Amino acid sequence: MVATIPPLLVEKPTATFPLRYGIFTAAVGPLDLPVHGRNGGVRYVTSICADGFGYDIACIGATASKTPNFTTGSATVLGTPFVVYATQVCGTVGYTFDEQRAMVVERLKSVEQGVVEDIFSQSTFGEAPGLITADGITTLAGAGDTIQDIVGELERAMYCGPTSYGPPAIFHVPIPAFEWMKREHLIEFDGTRWRTAIGTVVSTGCYANNSPAGVAPADGIFWLYITGQTTIWRTPDSGLQIAPVEGSLNRTTNQVLMLAEREYVITYECGGFAKPVTLWT
């Protein structure tokens, strides 16, 4: 059938499902970023970045003494802020400014998780800590070249010292490696997050897949990272920065140049480890 009238303009179908699985689901948060943290970042103190010890039981009456191993004090976790933004070019005819504002906010909410994953994986735009050597990531050497081997090696490094991390850690993996972890039954969904057999949470998404030194690997090689608890803070929706109408209208082209942005801070505690795996050649 040939249409004889223009298509009818209807309301956009609104999705009722959440964003895809990614760092926003796997990490703690996103929490509201305090106003002063939008420029200076955040910090918190933790005492769990250390190791434990043991000693022999002495017989009753024995005069042997023990010399405890006193480790360093609490650790301060620092996170520096960065900005994620989205833009949209709108014609001045057909939409009110409020409608244009809503559209650019919708775009920001649609794209920001992937942007955050990419920035976090490379420590770009002033973000720290990220998945690079300078921010506390150690590259593991040694045996093991299957994804099963490397998942086990990374978990052992994180949980078994020299810093014995107690809470569930978090894997940061690119999408192809995540799919292989599922295929090999290394992870299961607990109703909220994907986890390994011993409880490590798995985050996946638009990670850059570079080494901790920032070098892209050869085809078929993917970098797996494990860190301590990862937490995200961001400016709440009520604090989103939207370009005002006075500064958005391009009077030469009669277009409205919309921009929406918000600040983010991401942290992880007690460092982390990385190792590449070859998935195919």
C-alpha cells in the first residue's frame, strides 16, 4: 500500500526496562556526589587493606613471648572528578525548550554508562583511580593462559596476599571476555549481579581493553582486571548542568545547541591486578 498522507506523529515509546548490565550495576552506587566533591573529588578511610597473621600456641607456663607483626595504619582512598556530557542539535521549530532539554537529558542518561566505563579503564580526563599501573594496578606474570587459569590467578592475588582482601572484589572485563566467562560457566547471575563461584562481582561494558601501561593488545587478546570494591558517585539528576536557552541558540543557523553534563567520581580500594588472556587467534 502506498501512503497518501504523512506519517502520524505519536509519543515516543518509553522503555520500562533498566539500562544494560554494566559498571552502574556491578559497582556500589551510583551515589549522590556532594556539591564540594564535584570539583575536589572525594576521599574515605578504610582499614581493610592489610594482611593477617598467626602464631603457635605456647604451653602453660612457657616463658616464650610473641612479637606481633604490626602493619601500617588505615588507608585513605582518593577519587578525582571528571565530567561526562552529551549534546544534541535541535531545530527551533516544532519543540519547546523544555522538550529539547528533556531530549538532551535522555541522551546523556543513555550514553553515560559506556563513557564512564571507557574513561575509568584508561584514567583519562583527570579520572583517578583507573585501571592503569600508576593508579595501583599490578600486572601478573607467570603460568596460565586459559580464561579459567587467569580468573583463578587474579582472584588468588586479590584475596590471598600480600594484601588479603576480605569483601567480594570486582572484575572489570571487556564484553568478549565476559561472554567467554559465561560460556565456560565461570560466572552465574545472582539476581542482581554476575559473580564467580567465590563471589567476585563481574562488571563488563565499554572497557578500552588496554594494558595497565595503556597499550592496546593484538587481536584476540583481552585484559582482565580485578580490584577492590568499586564505588561510583555522580551529580544527582536535580543537579544536572543544562545549557541555558540564552547560550544555546545559534542565531546564524536558527538551531538550538543543547548540552547536558554531570560530574563523576569513581574509586576502588586496596589496589588491583591485571592479566591478559588469549580468547582466539
